[in-house]
Amino acid sequence: MNQSRCPVSCYNRGMATIKRFEDIHAWQTARELTNLVYQFTSGGEFGRDFGLRDQIRRSANSVMLNIAEGLDSGSDSEFVRFLGYARRSASEAQSALYTALDQNYITKQQFSIAYEKAQSSKRQINALISYLTKSKTHSIKEPSAPYEINLPQDDQLDYSDHSDQ
């Protein structure tokens, strides 16, 4: 990845270039969400509900992972695609939080904090998607390598039948 370009991360003109996924606010928020989820799921009945525990952990962690993978994809369209996956993973985590609340694995306060953290990450992801789809002046796409194809001219081609050889 070319570190000197002004990539996807330049949400507004004049912002510093983000060279690492750790610099993306949506990733930072997703990390906070993941840490909350791991705190909630490390003990008690929640920790013993392996299916729900593993699912909510995977969905929260997937938000971070897709943002990171998308940034390194090399094109705006690919990054937008991965941001879409990240946003859907945040929604999945929010849905799993309802199950955890309904099963009394977490308190209403814990639910609200984690739900809002996921919502905040989704808003940040949406802002980044909006920027990328509207902006044509900033791109993370790597420049194409120049190449040249030298084809023979028509008068240099041999169209004779060589089937008898």
C-alpha cells in the first residue's frame, strides 16, 4: 500500500492522511465494542452459553477486521464493500445483544452502552462510505503499472494455411 497518498481516510479535505487502519475512528469504536463484548461474555451464564457468546464475539470482532481488511484492499470500491460487511456485523452484534438482554446475561445499562457503541461505529462507517462514494478526487486505488503491448501490423501477419506441414 502506498503510504503517501491521501486515501479513503481523508473524510474532509485538509484532514491528515490515515496510513493505518488503527487511525480510522470507526475501527477505534469497533475495538471498544469488541472489548465490551468480551467483558460481558467472560463469565457467568453468558460465558457458558457458548453459541451466543461465540456469535456475539465474532460479530463484534468482524467489524474491526473488515474495516482493517477493506483499507488494505487497494480500491475505493473494495473498501466500500468491506465497510458494508463491517456495518452488517455491527447490526448482528446489536441483534445478539437483545438475546443477551432477554436471557438476563447483561443488564439494561450494559445493553445500552454496547448497543450505542455499535450504533456509533455504524454511523462512522456510513460517513466513510458516503465520503468514498461521493468523492472522486481522493482515492486509495494504487496507480496502474504502465505496460505496452506490441502487436504486429496486418501486413506482417502470415495468414497462409500451414496444415500440410
